[in-house]
Amino acid sequence: MVQKLFHELPADEREGFESACALHGFVREDFDVAAEEGIPSSGGPNRILREVIVARVAGGEARRYPGGAGAAWTVAFEQDLERDVFGFPLAD
């Protein structure tokens, strides 16, 4: 299993994440983001799964998102922001 940090993710995923943060009053630095790749799959030997872990720096709330091809996990992350799963943005 390989772990990638936020800056190692594809540009479209980083941009989608940062856009979701900005839309809800957060900044990227409010979260720790990493992806785990190469998770064993029951879908066959050629299938490589990834999971994206997002954790709020203040408060420690964390969520895991299926991170297949593309930036679909950023949509699920934004839905969690809408539901206040990660709490509220900190005041400057």
C-alpha cells in the first residue's frame, strides 16, 4: 500500500478540494489530506483501489472516501461540508 499526501494528488482533485473548502469558508490548511493506494480488492488482481482520508486539523473529525478514478471523492467531501460534518470554519 502506498500513501500519497495532498500535494501528490492529481491537480483536478486538489483543485476540487480547494474549491469545496473555499465555498464553505474553509482553507486547505484546515485539513490533512492523504490517499492510500493499492488497497486489496475483491474485484480482481488488476483492480487497484484507493481511499482518500480527510481529517480536520482542529477538532480531529475524519472521513474516508472511496477514491476511484477522478475527483468524485471531492463531491462527497463537499456534501459533508454542507452537512457540517467537519464543524464550522475558524474565524481569522
